[in-house]
Amino acid sequence: MVALSEVRAVITYSDMQPSLETHLASISTLTAILNIDDLEPEGRLADYLDRAPSRPGDTAFLQHSSGSTGLQKGVMLAHGAVLNQVAAYSESIRLSPDDVIVSWLPLYHDMGLIAGFIMPVIQGVHLVLMSPFHWVREPFMLLQAIHQHRGTLCWLPNFAYNFLATRIRPSALDGLDLSSLRAVINCSEPVRHDSHLTFAAKFTPYGLNPDTLHTCYAMAENTFAVTQSAIDHPPVVDMIDRRLIMEQRIAQPAGNLDASTVAMVSCGQPIPNTEIRIVDAERRDLPERRVGEIALRSNCMLSGYYHRADATDQAMQDGWHFTGDLGYIADGELYITGRAKDLIIVGGKNIYPQDIENILNDVPGVHPGRTVAFGVLNEQLGTEDIAVICEVETEDEDEHAQITREIRSRIAQTTDVMAHYVHLVGPMWLLKTSSGKIARNANREKFLKEVLNANGS
């Protein structure tokens, strides 16, 4: 990332400075690695403020999108785009001077950088920050900060809803008051209806209003938010026919939630000055309730990918950014179904890997949230096979066999397709992205190299 971005200086801590000087020594553009403890203000603040102002079209910063093989694409965001995003999103969530934002989110990704830092700083809103590393070790810290500082707004990726609901001892919650929250916004991962239900069931007794659980679709390429659920009522939950969306990519409304239906949670409608559309593989518009690629256009979009004209040309056309995300629109609401590149196609059926991962989270013996599903090409049949890797604690062979049977049964019942590969591994086997998500493609490559190739499959 340092080389691709042509970074001239790196600011770090004293304990990391020696190793960085060694690892980055070959980068010709880098002129300094600075210890933050040694930095002191130079000159008068007034002189700094009197300098020529930046223009709206000047690049403010590069936001590197996380990828399974490293930080590859530098998203160029102009000053004007960032300010437009802050104004539009503040309006969408009705940001007020009385709000208190509480966040553990890392500042090197768009959700933490914009919602959990730049927006409150620009708007003069009170902000309570904590280290993401401390939060992972002590998740109660977040709830404690909300209670202590009367937090009103909080952003979480979907996994954090389950993490908070399952990793905190009930005794630690005595006296906890979450009634100050007016919005807990699910963002950066596909929203799971079950996760909201689990979170609400756990924390409603402690003052949480379930109607404050909201959703947002966001990406670095739009600075942050693209859509936001209406802040005055819960997100729409769309019950759709499971078979039709798998076989025909049609989101057909269905009845109550059962084995034949899927609960899709809306990510809301576009924020001000942002447009979205759904397109097919030829980038032609699709009608409502047809699954296709999400395209967006706004005044807070990226200028391009830094030194990546190829990626810019591929993703942008006629002022529209083509996201690579799949979804559909119904009654103006956007629903996310997954990433186009992650879709598993088995005999013509469209299988969304996150759906498989979700139904395996509560299999006895499987570590919740430590499952990954992906497709493996079957050259003989000319289609893909489903592969699943799950982290488990036990090493007992009989327990492994029982867990594997349950995994295969659940996948078959849900998708009408058999899982060809079910691979159980120990803790910490699965790779994650820099934002803490399971890195699907990296784990697929690891599986192909270490398991299939090693076994001669």
C-alpha cells in the first residue's frame, strides 16, 4: 500500500519504528518514518490557517478498500465529496448537536473514519472513541460507554450484533441502561434479520428500544453511505421466496418466515444527492425485484482509483459507479443479496454464500461466525461445488462426523443442493481481512492449496 500510494512519510509509534524502517527501506518515494512522540508543532497556527485553501476537487485522502490479498485499490476522495457526504448523511440520520456518537470502529475503514470520526468532528458532535483491539477483548466496553456518556448513535457491522449478544456475561449487565440510544446502525456487511432479533432479545431488558435498530449500505467509493433506513421507524423486512431468488434471481414476496422463505432486511433509500439503479451483466436497467448489480451516482463519489486507470475504467461509466454488489429494489428500498464475485452457481441455481454461513452459525460444535462458504469449479460437470470450512473446538473424530452430518443436512434442506466439501478446522485457521471480516477468497485459495492440492483432489 505504501508503494502504490507513493507515500512520502509514515507516522508511527516508537515500538514499531525499527521494524517499519527495515520493511519499508526499499520504497524509493518514502523519505521519512516519524515517531509520533517526537513530533512537535512548528510555527503559529494562524500561519497554517492562512495558507491557500484546498479546492473542492483536490484529493483529501486515499481510502484503501480491503481485499483478501491486501490493500490494493486507493479510493481517491476529494474534499468536496467528503463534505457532501457529511452533509447528506447528517441529514439522513437527523444528526443534532445533542447527539453523542460512541464507536470502537477502526479509523482505517470508511465506517469508522467517516461516521466515527470525520462527521462528528466537522459537525461538532460529541464523540466517544475506544480501541477496536480493546473492544474485541472486552466487548462490554462499548455498552458501558453508551451507558456512561448517554450515547445516542452507534454503528456496527453485522457480526458485532451477535458478538455483543453472546460474549458478555449476564452479571456484567446489571444496572446497564441503553435507553439513550436512538439509532444502532448495521453497516458494512449483509444485514441478517436473525442478528437484529438476537441483539434485541438480549438488550431490550436493559432499555434498548428494538425500533432503534437501523441499517445502512455504504462503501468507500461513495465516501461512506449510499442508503440509510428511515430513522423514524424500523427497516422494512421483505419475506421472499427462497427458490425463486436462487433459480431466477426474482425477489418474489412470500408469506411468513419458514424454510421456503428468506427474510431480507432493507438498507433503506438513497441519501440526498445519491441515485441507485439495478443492472444486468450488460449494465442494462432491471425492473423492481430483479436481482442485479448495484450502480450508483452521487456528488460524494470517488474521483477514481489512484494509479489504477484499469480499475477506474472497469468500475465507472457515464458518471455511474458499478459496485460489484448484488441486490434488488422494492418500493424504493434497497436490499443487498451479496457480492457478484462470491455467488456460487450450482447447476443453474444461485447460492449466496452468506446464507449458508448464516444457517451454520448455531450448529452445535461450530464456532459462531467462524464459517466460510465458497464455490469450487467442478471441471467434469462444468459447474461449481459448494465448499464449507468451519472452525470447531473439538478434535474428537466421532464429534467431527456428527457436526459434518448436521452441516450437510442443513445445507441440503436450505438450498436443495449437497455440499461437496465440508472441512472442519481448529481455531484461528480462517483468514480475516483488515476490517475483521472472514476473507472468503483468501480462505478459498488456502483451501485449494493446503487441502485439495495436498490431497490430490
